[in-house]
Amino acid sequence: MLSLERVKRSLESAGQSHVLQFWSELSEEDREGFLQELSQLDLDGLKEHCEGATRAAASPSASLDQNIEPVPPEFIGSVRRSDRKSLSEWENEGLLQISENRVGVLLLAGGQGTRLGVQYPKGMYNVGLPSGKTLYQIQAERIHNIQELAGRKHGSKCTVPWYIMTSEFTLAPTEKFFKENNYFGLEPSNIVMFEQRMIPAVTFDGKVILQGKGKIAMAPDGNGGLYKALVDNKVLEDMKKRGVEYLHVYCVDNILVKMADPVFIGFCVNKGADCGAKVVEKACPAEPVGVVCRVQGVAQVVEYSEIQPETAELREPGGELVYSAGNICNHFFTRAFLQDVAEKFEAQLKQHVAIKKVPFVDTCGNPVKPTKPNGIKMEKFVFDVFPFSRSFVVFEVIRGDEFSPLKNADGAATDSPTTARNSLLAQHCRWATAAGATLLDEDGNALPPTTRSEENVPIYTLQKQIQSELGTINRNRKDSFFTSLSRKSTGGTSNFNVTCPLLEHIRKDYNKMSNGSYFTKSYFIALLH
């Protein structure tokens, strides 16, 4: 721990001497805790952090339209477009790597569930499944399953270590939750939790915000804080000791995430990639997701705010969006690439601005909860390392199978507990019907394929997405269209003559389903969320 005099000099040099304005009012215990917190700050870089935050907040996002291009097709694999032989080869390669203990998964779990209306980590959230399982439990069981699958195929006992990056807010409750639940059947020594750095929130005029008389307002440094955290906590060393060469990195809030997906792992290994990104096709040009593309020939995620509407609306001759590769924060990295980033490139990562309402104490020491944004939180993003890749690839997956984030409380139109729950249940329905099962109604009766009820009518969100793609559609015509979807396939030609990617996806799913299958409202919710 640094001395008080050393901290004072550093704060004065950074123009932040106000941080100690209430020092004389603190108890001995509070002084010790505050000095400990201040000692852990990067005091030498504090001046640049504060000045950089104000500069970044004052600088509007630049348009990148003149410099972007799609990722070339030769660097793209796709669940929908790649041939079955290639998909099978990639899956086998991925299972082989898993069976040889060369694959780990890394969870980004530094955020709380504030937007969900809870103060605990998102991974502890129960979306209301019949089983009552939380996100953490669902993911743990998927790790167990992929270990079993790979081990059975290759006659070996294998381990997929689970690295979990937490923050000051989520580490203790996550550790406690895992212990209380017996680590969900996984070996505790194969679950490695570590903490990302926290950085000060700053006012618009570049002053560190005091949350209390002896407490700085701190925030995690974004999921791009991963690269510093890997070094700070010697995680890369742990990976090396275990023989882990490939990492699947993902965010905690996606209920459909495929843990250590062997097809994705195998594709990236087969292509010799050091870095890869899973993407989903954008539902419409205005969907607020980043796009994986190239900027001046270098792989990058371009935020939707950095692309003009006319560029976002560009289409291929077949009708698909030119910039359709929606980023879902689901990535592949080699351990060697992560080591390179940590040692050579971390300092070059872009800083992103988040304008927030940050609780603070006024000049008299009274706590204040602001009613409008008053502070700047700087953060880095995990995908900002793409430009440093020597061999970058993209793998396109189906939204309804692999992406349904949990971000908002129930009542929101998208990304809520209800949409996440329905996405998973709809996926399970598809698996069951594909295996020849018959679905039953609430009374236990088999649902006739010609049944038309509210369950077979698309929700309003789907109507909005279709209108965005095709223009205004007559309601009767639209209902008739989806009524036809709820009937079983008879082997004849379906009346699909549109080029909308969303409807094309529905058509392909419909043609894959067996006789007697039907689409429910949950299916459409899953498709859109």
C-alpha cells in the first residue's frame, strides 16, 4: 500500500486533489480502506485517463462508410451455406481438439443485472424455465455435455476448463453461488474465476467522481478489460499449464450459447485462424448491432452508429444485406493470440465512451442520485482486438438456434426474460419434432397440424420486422401466410417467393421439419430475439 504523501502528490499532479477533500472526516478504518483503494489505481495514468475521457465524450462517432467492405467469402463459414461434408469435418475436428484437452471456454461476466431490475450477477438469473435453471446452471450443464460427447467419441476422459471473468461487483456473489450449488456437478479445480480491473468514472469536466466521502465511483473497464485481467491474474499461465490452445469466449447473457461449439472450434482450427467471430444475419438494416466487416482491409466490428442508413440498406443481387454479419460477442481465440495481445497490443485498444447517471457526493458530502447523466465511464470491448489478427475468420449461425440475449426486464419488447425463455423452449420444441415427436396442448391432446390459434399467429415484433424488410403488408395476406406455415408439409412446393432473409430462414426451417410439425408463437419469438 502506498503512503498518504505519495498518493497526495500523484493526485495533485493529475489535477485530482479533490479526491481527498473529506479525508479529515474519515475514521481510521475508512482511511485505511480508502488508501488501499487509491493505491490500486493507476495513479501515473490517471491524468491521461481523465483528459482522454473528456476528449472522447466530446468527439462524435466518425462515419466509416467510405472505408468499409464485407469480409471476403473465402474467410466465412456458415451453418446455412457451407456444405454438409465441411460442417461434419469441422465438427469432428472440434471434438478431437476437445477430447485432447486443448479447448477452454471463457465467460465474460463482469456486469450486474441492473437493467433486469436486480443487483446480482446476470448469470444467477432465472428466466422462468419449468426447471428453474439459471444461466450459470444451463452453461455448466452444456460444458458437462460437450465433455461427455467428445470423450465418448474418442474414448477419452477430457476436461473443458471454464474461465470466468468477474468484476468487483460480481466475484464474491458468483463464487458463493457456485459453491452453494456444488459447482453444478463440475470439478471445482476446473473453474477459474478472476477479476477485471475497475477504473474511475469521470465528470464531463474531467474530475474523478466521489461516490462517498472515502470512495471513488468505479466501473469495470468493459469486456475488453479481459486482456489486462489475463495477465494480472496469471490466467494465461494457467491455460498453458493445462495445455489449452484454443478458447471460446462469450457473454453471460446469451441463453442459447453453444459452449465450446465443436463446429465453430473445428472451423477456426481448420482454417488456421488465430481469431474468429460468430455472427448472425441482421434481421433488418436498422437493427442496432455492430457489423463484422473490414475497415481499410482490416477486420473490425463497426457499430451501427458508425454506418449511414444508406450503407446499412445496401443489398446483394439476391436481396441479402451487404453488411449482414451481426456481431453477437461470441469469439474464438488461440492462446498464442491472447498472449500477443496482452504483451504487444493491449495499450492500443480503442476506448469507448458510456455516458451514465453516476451517484456522487456533493461538496458538503451529501449523497446525490442524479436524474440525468452526469458522468463518463470508459470501457474497452473484447472484439477490438480483431485488427491485430493475422488470420481472421467469420462463422455465420442461425439466430433462432444460437442468439437470444437477456438484457431488459419483462415488459420490454426485446431481450427480456420472456423472450429468452421462449427462445430456449422453442428450440427444444424444434429438437423434439425433428426427432419425430408430437407436441401436445395444455390438456395433453396432440395438436393437429391444421390447428389455427393465437399460438400460430406471429407477434407484433415479427410484423414490424417484416414491414421493415418488405414494406407494409396487408394483414389478411400476412395471417394467411403464417397460417400456411402452421400446417404440416405435404412435400409440395411452398408459396415462398420473397427474398427477405428473415422469411427465407423460416422457409428453410419449415422444409426441414417432419410431417406433423408446426410452428408456435415461441418459434417466432426465438427467431427475432
